[in-house]
Amino acid sequence: VTFSHQSHVEQKRPECTGCHPALFKILEKGTPAEGGPIRHSRIQAGRQCGACHNDKAAFGLDNCALCHREG
């Protein structure tokens, strides 16, 4: 999965607490607060990335290439 703070955070007014520490640990790259790896089942249940990527706050899970990119 690709992740970019640039596309997720307004650079002039960052709101780090929207994701940290409730959804993701701030000092451990790619580590969900609930532990374990990021999983589609958790995202679909509204946890991890799915807290926002739900077709309401942000795009949903219907376009794999938006998050999964080769190389």
C-alpha cells in the first residue's frame, strides 16, 4: 500500500490528531494503533484506513490502483 502525508494532510494546517494516535501509531511507520498489520477486513469494518476511506469522508475501496501501486 502506498501512503503519502502530502495527499492526506493539509500542509498549511496539519491535523495530525485525526489519525495519530487513535488510528495509527505516530512513531512506528505503518503500524495501526490496534496492532497487527493493515487488513482489508479491518478497513471494511471502518477501522484503520477505513475510518475515512468509506466513500463518505474519502474515496472507498472500489479502485485498487489508488492505494496499491507497483514498484
